[in-house]
Amino acid sequence: MTVTDDNVASTAAAAEATVPAASRGERFSSYDVEAFEVPSGREENWRFTPMKRLRGLHDGSAPATGEIEIDAEPAPEVRVETVGRDDERIGAAGRPSDRIAAQAYSSFEKATLVTVPTETKASAPTVVRLHGPGEGKTAYGHVQVRAEAFAEAAIVLDHVGSGTYADNVEFVLGDGAQLTVVSVQDWADDAVHVSEQHLRLGRDAKLKHIVVTLGGDLVRVSPTATFAEPGGDVEMLGLHFADAGQHQEHRLFVDHAVPHCKSNVLYKGALQGDGAHSVWIGDVLIRAAAEATETFELNRNLVLTEGARADSVPNLEIETGEITGAGHASATGRFDDEQLFYLQSRGIAEEQARRLVVRGFFHEILMKIDIPEVRERLEAAIEAELQAVGV
């Protein structure tokens, strides 16, 4: 058994370490909004979130005043359908674990259901583009992606436009299924998006779950991965780039409750501009029954200018000694002066050298995105961000 612990330069790790991961992992869940108290911002899972910027999503004062427009470009083998909230498949991946998620679940009227049939390999990525309800409007939604037994596919959820939006997103993988998902938050500057994502893996299923956050005034994405049967393998990747005034928050929970499963978490973020704030919380719980678990989580943040702040808190709790390996790491820092010196000593101008350092920082994540169109789009977006700040 190998256990590593490498908490480095986390701005909040010391405070968070006093709260056992299991106490956060044993999350109360319910479809009933009133089962959750209205959060004040002092609660552990809300203490980093600027509550006043949620526009009433958390206290019930934000009724739906608009709708999300959805455009789908499915692969020929993939079904995309609109279903009512009474569809028996809805809720298969998990129940809401906070008040906003419960409000979103109780407020949506129609859900988008994406299905990859049994033993089907999709010949192309499926793109589902979700347009915000518009400036000053609020909407609630629900999306479920189903990869049935031994299916294989790539799905892109692309969030664009303006407005306020809260949703639940489900990923349900049958036995032996292989699914790659890219959730892109490329909102307009005024948008607020709060999303709870539920990942449920069947026996020997493999899921690559990628979250990319670029736009929006406030974006909070909370993925929870659970294993229904042994042999599951989840890779959770993230890339985020926060500008002046933006709040980007990613809260992950991996619940190892069955044996012989793997999880690997890698999130990287860059920040620039006054008031740019990113939050990353990574909770991993290995329960007593989860023997032969293999897990690791890593978060890295690169601060490009003064006035930006990154909070990074990895948590790992192990309830059994019979594991294959486990560890976590976190670090936040500025440019690597040695890398800059190396590049400049070879005749590269300082501005170009800084851009190369940032590109290299994100390269590991970008190369794991197997959809060329998405990868190229993200590379262009990162370049545009760097040009805007003069890096």
C-alpha cells in the first residue's frame, strides 16, 4: 500500500483539515427544497461562495422567468430526446445535496436525455449546446447522459449566453461503458451558473469527466462520483481561467464505497485581474468496504497578476488499510522564475516566454481532451485571455 500526502501552499488547507472528509462525504440528499436550510455563507460548503451574487438561487427568491434553449448535434448512433420530469430514468445517478440543486430539481419542466445504446460505439462526438435564458432572466434545467452497457461515446455540453441558471446533470454508465464528457462553461460576463453533477459508474465502467470554466460572473460546478459496482475507473479533469471580478468554484467529491475502483483528479487554473477568485475543493472518501482502491487528486493554480486569489483544499479520508494507493496534492504560485530565465537566456523575449509558461502549464490537461475541435477552441480562448492582460 502506498499513501502520499503533499499539501503545498494551499491558502485554506489548514482550516479545512480540521473537518473530517467523512463528515462532508456523508451528505444529506433530498429532492425536497425545504429539507435544506437556507444557506447563510457560514456553512462549510458555502463559506467561499459570495452569496449575494447568487441572485436568489439559494433562498427561493429567484423564480423561473426564462428558459434554456438547447441545440443538439448528436452522433448518428446517439439519441437525444426531451422528456418530462415524470420520466422514470430521471434521478438514476443521484439526488440533490444542497438547496440550490433541490430547487433546480423541483423547478425544471422538461429534461434533455442523451442515450448511447447498448454495445454501441459512437462515430462522432455529440454536442449539446445550452443557451442561457437571457440577461436578467432565470432558468432551471436538467440533463442526463446515459451510456448503456458496453457503449462508447464522447459528449460535449457547451454552456453559452447570458442569465442566471441552475441545474442538475446526470451521467449514468452501465457495465463496461466508456464515456468521455466535456462540460464547457463559456458564459457571457453577466452569467451566473450553479450546477450539481452526478456521476454513477457501473461495473468496469470508465468515465473521463472534463470541466472547463472560462466565462461568467459566478460559476459553481459540483461533481460527485459514485461507484455502483467494482471495477469502475473515473478520471476527473478541470481547466479554468478566471478574469478580474470572476468567481469560479469547483467542488468535487469521490465516494469509494465498493472495492477495486480507481479515481484520478487533476484540475489546473489560472487567474488574472483584480478580484479574480477561484476555489477548488477536492474530497475523496475511501470507505471500509472499498478495498484495493487506487486514488489520487491534484490541483495546481497559477496566479498571473496582483489582486487575484486561489483557494485550494484537498481532502482524503481512508477507512480501510487494504488499499492499493492514495494521495493528494495542491499548490498555488506565480510564474516559475527559473523557467522564464531558461527561455530568456535562449533569446526568447520576456512576454513570449511568459505565454509559453502558461501554455505549458495547461498543456497536460489540453492533451487529455480527445476532441480536436474542443481542444483547438480552448487553446484559442487561453491565447485570447493572455493577450487581454498583456502576458
